[in-house]
Amino acid sequence: MPSTKIPPLTLLLAFIDLDNELQELLHLEVAMKLYDQTVGFRNLTMMVTGAIPISDMISTKAMLGFHLEAWEQAREKEEYLERSVLARFRQLPDDMKYIFVRAHRSALNDLGL
């Protein structure tokens, strides 16, 4: 009967992939929070719709639309990374889950995972 045990190298690579995705998710969250605090997604939306007048000629509606598209892509990436991190985590054996959670407890709490 063939062994169903996952090779150690495969587990190590899965752990590293999970770690990398978690780090990417953390950086994305920080960048989006900073963007929201400075530019403000609501303000951007209101400028595009004309609810707030555009303050300078450089900020055309096309540029604002581009910012909104980039914001939406970032949100989609965030959702993808959250799903991916959870899926990869579920694939790890219990002992590796424990190690991962201990190593990243603060980050996981910050992300609400």
C-alpha cells in the first residue's frame, strides 16, 4: 500500500508559501489603510461622481477612475490572499499549524484570521 504521508520538502514549501502570502496580505492591508487615510476612498468616489468638485486640473475624472480601478483590484487581491492563506493553512498537518500560529499570532490577529 503506498504511503499517504506528505514529503517533508513539500510541507516546507507549503509553509513558506503560506508565510509569503501572509506577508503580502499584511503589506497590502497596511498600504490600503494608508491610502484610505490620505486620499480616502470615499473622497475619490465622490470626486468621480461630481459630489465633490475636483480641486485641481491635474486630477481629471479619468485619473480618478484609474485610482478607483486600482483600489478595486487591491480589494480583489486582498480577498484572494485571505482565501488562499486559509486554504493553505487547512492543508498543513496539525503540528505545522501550531508552529505557524505561534510564529504569526500577532499578524493573524491583526488580520482577523
